[in-house]
Amino acid sequence: MKIVFMGTPEFSVPVLEALAARHEVVAVYCQPPRPAGRGKALRPSPVQVRAEALGLPVRHPASLKGAAEQAEFAALGADVAVVVAYGLILPRPVLEAPRFGCLNIHASLLPRWRGAAPVQRAIWAGDAETGVCIMQMEAGLDTGPVLLREALAIGANETSAELHDRLSGLGARLIVAALERLPALVPVAQHAEGVTYAAKIDKAEARIDWARPAEEIARQIRALSPFPGAWCDVAGERVKILRARPVAGAGVPGAVLGEFTVACGTGVLEVLEAQREGKRAMAAAEVLKGLVLPATLG
């Protein structure tokens, strides 16, 4: 099939590789290079880097709302567009241009967790499972009918980075299967009940509130590890907590009970891995070699 691929972050790369190995990818669309690093030099996205290594033509328009961009897209004559974490809204003329429309790989079991951060929100909410849906795109936000879906269990100690990698691989496998079965697949409308929205993670959400239950804080830490990283104030220094586990005990919320264990609103949290400002992630015991914890964390 002639495919237009539309994606930007690392999550999308395995999907691009799987499609390029089996189909004719006529163009790759991704977000434009962004300033990064101390020098603020323009850095291409992971998808652009991989597409160029594969010798595929890359386009990164700032918007697809203009008539010229839409005409260029339609002129590709694609059978289908595959979209995964692209980052731009697709106007109706783009959605309708390919012969079989645009298929989105969404990392949740729709209609649960429509929106920008389904992986993090599923972990944070304590969901037992998540998965991938291959969805026929329409004008609404992740509202289109589903062609294929597959669930997977969320590990009890799994971080968003670990779950991200498993879902990315599942998405690549599922889209290959979907394309092999087009146009015989029958789209199934999403249920009207059970809709939730996975809002983009706000930086203000990353600060740990020790008054919350230990189980909830542990989920917050896993959901935000490694980025942006749940953090707390340690004597004026922002320290990211990357891994932790609830343990038995009780105390005043925020009180350090020994080593790197902290009392919460309910229960106690044992920190297993943390990252100080300007330093690499380290095991808690290693962090404590150079950091004296105060009696109470902020």
C-alpha cells in the first residue's frame, strides 16, 4: 500500500520501521525541529531522524490548515495515512484525502483515556490494564470507530517509560495486522459510556503532596517517571523521585522516618531511586551519600 506516515516522538518510531519494511511510505510528516540544549540549536524529532536514515521523504509543516498544504497532501495519492502521536490536528480535507482515510494508533482502550497522555493517566489512575486501538479518524478528539484493539496488563511496578515501550511495540504489530485486512475490517463505534480524557501533564501536577495516600503517590511517581518526574523539596533543592514503593508505617505527612522513607497521609513511601538537580538518576542509597535529608520534606 501507499502510505503517508504521521508521527513525531520516539513512541512512533517502531511503527514507522514496521510500515517501511512492508509498504511504500510515500511521505513522512512530523513536527518541525525544535530548539534544544544549551545552545538552543534546532533538533529534529526522533521520527525525522529515523525517516531520513531510511531514505524516506520528510515534511514538517507548522500547520495543515492551509489550502496549499492540503493540496500537497492529497497529491501524494496515498491509500491510507497512519497517524501516531503526530501533534497536529488534521483538517477534514486531510482526513478524507487517502483512499481508506486516516488510521490512528491510540495507546488506550477507547473510549477510556482519549487525549494527549493516555499512558501516564492510566498508571496514575491505577488501571489494571490498558492497550492499543487502531481507530478510523474523524473530526472529534479520538472519537472515531475502532478497527482493532488489544489489551495488556499494567505491571504493578511499571513506569510510564516501560509501559510506553510495550505499547509502542504492540501498536506497530497491530497496525501491520490492520493494513493486511483492509478494507474487510468493520469499524466499531465507541461506547458512549466510560469516556475519560487524558489531559496533557501539567508541570504543577509533578510536585508530590505528602498528604496524599502512599499508594496514590507511588502511582504518581510511576506515571511521571522518567519525565517530567514527580518531585519534592529537599531543603530547598528539587529532587525527582523516580521509583518508590508503599511500606507499612505511619507518621506526620512529609516526615522522614529513616533512610529515604517518608510518611504520607496514609501509609509510608520508601524511595528506591531519585535524581538530584543536575545529576543522573541514582539508587536511593547512593543519593543519600551526598544528600542529608531534613526532618521533613516539602
